[in-house]
Amino acid sequence: MEPDPFLQDPPRPSNRFRTDRALRAALERLLGPDGFEEAAPELDDMGERATGELAELGSWAEAHPPRHVPYDAWGKRVDRLEVDPSWTRLVDIGLEAGLVALAYEDRFGALGRVVQLGLSQLFDPVTATATCPIAMTDAAARVLLLHDPDLAERYVPRLTARRDALTSGQWMTEKEGGSDVGRTGTVARPAGDGAFTLHGTKWFTSATTADIALALARPEGAEEGGRGLSLFLLELRRPDGSWNGITVRRLKDKLGTRALPTAELDLDSTVAHPIGGLGRGVSKVSAMLNITRLGAAGGSAACVGEALARSRDYARRREAFGRLLVDQPVHARWMAEIASVYEAMLVLAFRGAELGGRVERGDPNGEEVLSRVVSPLAKLACARQGVWATSQLLESFGGAGYLEDTGLPALLRNVHVHCIWEGTSSVMSLDVVRALMKEGTAPAFLEDVEALVRGHDHPFTADAARAVLAAAERLRPMVLEPDPADARRLAWGMARTYQAALLCASAGWALDKYGDSRTATAATLFTSRPLVTASPAVEPGDLAGLAFD
């Protein structure tokens, strides 16, 4: 019997810095001509490496997950965590490329986080979530700089180095609490010379092969609830290489992020040092969460961008019913809707990076007030939209999208974690409410929405702009007097309205600079669905005649 001569041409990877117009526009708009020109060689190099070396390492790391060896051959407890060299190399490459360092170097100033996010858009989706320990390392450096000059002097130079760097984990989650960290049961006992020992169990500890970790614990005698918690820094290993009072219960068997070692740990006399003295542990953690939440937002956009690039390429190779997918109107319109959501995710993630960088460099324009609400909005919206969009895009490959050896299911498995890491959607919604209750936040948000829309007045964005302003007026009473009981509807309405406003501003820039109406089409598509809603509201609407690439 003759073999079937037909072989489907699979999607081919592309350097997304060259092919992803939305990503390039976001970077060029925020960096300006000089900054974009300076960053372009590194971005282009990362895009090239992502199509070859990084993708190969990422696939190998996914296929060779970490292993816990509790005892040696003679019965001695060793708790050895074995990770494949591919995983270690991926983390090293990310650090060498500046995925931590860029935010602390002076080269791009306040826009260092924008360049950092641009690089991670290319690095993240093919590297088996190696950005997780990188983001936590970045967050640890920021916390130390803000709250403990002595510990910062000791650790930050290594945490922000490009080579021979330290990495950090963050250990907050316990069985009793989850997102409710006020129920933390780990106890801190004085050990002399300002040190403490920690005693308790940490239920989820990501990056368990890191060098240091930041952990919440309750000093003996401290009050119950979140007010009694302190934040501590610990080194995972003693100078002789043995565990610092740490016993590994097991590695977690997770839906995704399989290459990332995530463990349950018992702490028994683990030596640690309070960060900035005792107390205010939860508020100190907030500086860490601002960075890791923006990392989750950016990581979600990165996965969608990669899946969209592959789907677009595949649509030019796959024929059905006598026509290429790209030439099928129903397919093109469906892809346009997904692309509009992707671009909405991208502009919001980059807005978070832009604001964060400005705040860290001294808040010259009063951006801190706005940043405090944009961070949870970005994490909420991008994480959930990322799962929707990636799921839709896997469907575009038919059965191949369900096959592990295509590498496509890994995108969906890994993107889903962003809805859970650093707080669920409900936790983010309540954080939005808390942010709005702080003086100046609500007016700053409403003013920024209007400024973004009014800044570019074009016929191509007129309908979208009207939808944004109408949504803003509908939101105004809810924003000015937020109700925790209606937190999800409020937060989703704010997130989608802000995304739409950012799309209008980005579209205006593209029209002014290049006469390019592609982002205006994205804004029209995005605002064709309700902006004030208690859900992502991303199911396709009436898309007749609208498509863009």
C-alpha cells in the first residue's frame, strides 16, 4: 500500500520583533525614535534566539521536569532537587539579557521596564516559564531597595547582575491561607544578633532551587491577622551546601509550568533576617507583587502573541474546502477578534511597565497614584484574556493544537497559571477597590481615560472613542464610591475601558506617524463588545467586514 503523499506544512516560527506589528508599535511609541533604535539590536537578537536556541531549550526543559530525591542510596535524607541543565541555562540567558538588570541600570532610565517587557515578550513563551524566578528576583531586589538598605547593599548587586547572579523565590502561600495571607502560620523566633528562625510549612514555593527567598512569618507574640506578619529574607543553603533548616515534602504535580520546581516545604529553625525590621510584612510584600503581577500580565500577552504568530502563519499554509484558511472570511474575522484582544492586552501591559518605571525612578509626573490601580487591572485582565485567546488560537490548528508534540498545548497550560499566581481574579478585583479608596486614585484614573482618548482625534477612532467616554461616565459613580460587593464588575469595567482608551491612543499615534489604521480597527473591534461588564466579554460579536493583520 502506497503511503499517503500528503504532509501538512506546519507553522514556522518567526522573529516576532520583526513580524509582530503590535509589539513593535508598542515599543516604538513608548521608547521614542532614539530609545527604539538603541534597544532594537537586542530585541532583534532575542527574537532570533527565540526561534531556535531558546525554543529548543524550552522544549527540552518541558520534557524533562525537575525531580525530588528525598534520600540517598544509604537512607540519608538529602532532599536533592534535580533540574535539567536546559532549565538552568534558560534562566541564565534571561538574566544575561537583562530581564532583571534593565530595570536597575541607567541606560534607558525610567523606560528600562519597557525594554525589559519587550524582551520578555520574545523570551517568555518559548522558555518553559523561566521568567518566573527571574520576575521574583527582580521583585526581591525592589523590596530590599525600598525597605532595608543594609540587606540591599549585601544582596541587590548580585540579584541585579547579568552574570554570576543570585535568584530569589517568594514564599507566601500556606495551606490555611492561600490568598488570605493573614492566616499565615509560620512562626519566627528570635535567634540573637537580629536573626530569627522560622518554623512552619510553606504550601507553594516556586523557584525552590533559588539562592534566597522572601517569606512571610509571624514573630512570636505578634497579633493575629495580616497586621502581625513580618517579611524575612532567608538563604536556602548554609555555607557548607546543606539545607538551611528546610525539608522538601514533595514537588508539585502541576497542570503547567512543569519545568519550574515548585515544592511544599517544612521550615524548622530556618535562619532568616527581617526586612526593614519587624512588622508591616504585608505592605512590604506589595512592592514585590506590583512587579510580579505586571510580569503575569506581560507573560499572558507574550503567550498570546506567540500563539497568534503561529496561527497566522498556519493560516497561510493550511487549505480547507479548496481555499487557504487566511482566505476564508469566517476564519479571518475570528482571528481579527482575537488579535484585537491581544493588542488590548499588550497596550495595558506596557502601560503598567511604563508607569512602574517612572515611579521607581522618582515619580516625576505623579504617576504613583495611577500605577497603584493599573497593576491589579493589568494582571486581572491580561491573565484571564490570555487563557481565552490562547484557547481560541489552539482551536485554529484543529487536532494538531491538541497534540503535545506540536508544542502548542504547552502555551495554554503555561498561560493559565497567570490567573492564579499573585492573586485570583476576585483578589485583583478587591485590590482595585482598595486602591480606589486611597486619596487621588479614582480621579487620576478617570482623568487618564479621558486624556488618552482626547489626545488623538481621528475619524477612524471616533466610534471607539465615543464608546470609551460613555463607559467612563457609566463607571464614574462606581469608581468614585467603590462597592466591594460589586468588585468584579467594577474592576472588569475599568480594565476593559482602560484598554479601549489605550487602544485609541495607540491608534492615534499610528495614524499620525504612519497613516496606519490597523490599531484603529483593533479599537473598533474591541469596543464592539460591552466595556462595563462583570466578565472578560471577549466572545466574538458581529465582525462583518472587519479584519486586520
